[in-house]
Amino acid sequence: MTLVHTAHDRAVTTLTLDSPGNRNALSAALVGDLADALTRCGKDGDVRAVVLTHTGNTFSAGADLRDPPHPDALVGLLRQIVELPKPVVARVTGHVRAGGLGLLGACDIAVASLDATFAFTEVRIGVAPAVISLPLLPRTDPRALARYYLTGERFDTTEAVRTGLLTAAGDDVDVTLAPVLDGLRRSSPQGLAETKSLLTAKVLEAFDRDAADLTALSARLFSSAQAREGMTAFLERRDPAWVV
């Protein structure tokens, strides 16, 4: 059973994350299914743009601690979104945590409903937002990112727009998204591809320069004693030992 469903309407393909059992957490299976779906979109001449959305009240809860993807697979997925020669638009009507924010950072445009919330929770389980920094650091406000990376605090859509994590937010996400999709449908495939290439050049430089180091950092942290304690505490719904 696929964890990513596909629909197509007037040159826009919508990919829907559908793994409600783990709140669309980035499992090895989900990462693989999404990568396959993006590959198909990239090869399909009828696809002008891609919308990435979700079922349930969570866009993505971050890495699946029970079935995490290999860091190389997550790097590959994020790079695939950035390199896809068609705009990728995130449509968020729920909460986004940790690794799920890497998906938002990789997308070209991100729109959310006003009740969405966001948090980089990695520090609270003993790891760091390593791999997802590849698309996020070049695109978001560094002072804001420092605060939310270091504290794990939850923040709202107003703050997410201010920091550059989101493009826009509104009461009705589809009303907010409508002019964006209309603009993409009015744009030529060649124009979109070449313009996206201009916009993503600095992001891809970060991948070329830092991907290997950040992948190694992620692997080292996830195998550490503090991460084991943090992940165990999370699964057991208790505070980890270091909370004071």
C-alpha cells in the first residue's frame, strides 16, 4: 500500500502524504514512496507543478523513530525536491515538526492554514536538525532559526512567515493558494524550470558543500547514548534524564 497518493488537475499534480498511524512521520517507506512519486512527476510532461500536502492534522511529525530513513535517503529526497525542474508547493493544514520542516524548506513555495504550528524538536531528544539544515539555512532568518533550533519551542504561522519558513498563511489554505497555482498554470514549463534553477543555486551549493558532513553528524548523533535516552523518553511519554 502506497503512503503517497497522487491526483492531477490542470497541469498540477498533488502528492498527499497518507500515513496516519505515525502522523506522516518520515519513515523509510514514506521517504521511498515520496521519492518515487517525485521521480514520476519530473518525467511527466503534463505536470507543470507539484503540490505536496497531507491527510490528518499533521503534515509531518519528523523522522519516524521506529523506522527512520537512512540519512542518505533523506538527503536524497530533499535534494530531489530542490532539483525537480518544476515548482514544488507545500500545502499545510496541520502541524509540522522536526524533519517535516525540512520538507517545507526544500519546497519552493509553502502555504499553511492559520492553525498550523511548527517546532524543531531535535534538541529535546538529544540530536540536531542536521540534514534538514541543507535547505533551511540558506532560506530562513538566521536569528529566528537559532532560537527555534536551540529551544525546540513551538511557533505559529505568523512567525513562520516572518522567518521565511512559509510563503503565506490564511484562514482557508486553498483560497490563499489559488493565486499561486493560477500563476504557475500561466507560466511556461521552460520559464519555470530556468527560474527555479536561479532560485535554488545557493541551496544546491549547500548540498554540495555540506551534505556529507551533516549526514555523518546525523548518523553519529542518532547512535549516541543521549539520543537513545531522548528517543526512549519520547516513546515512553516522559521527560528525558537531562530535564531540570
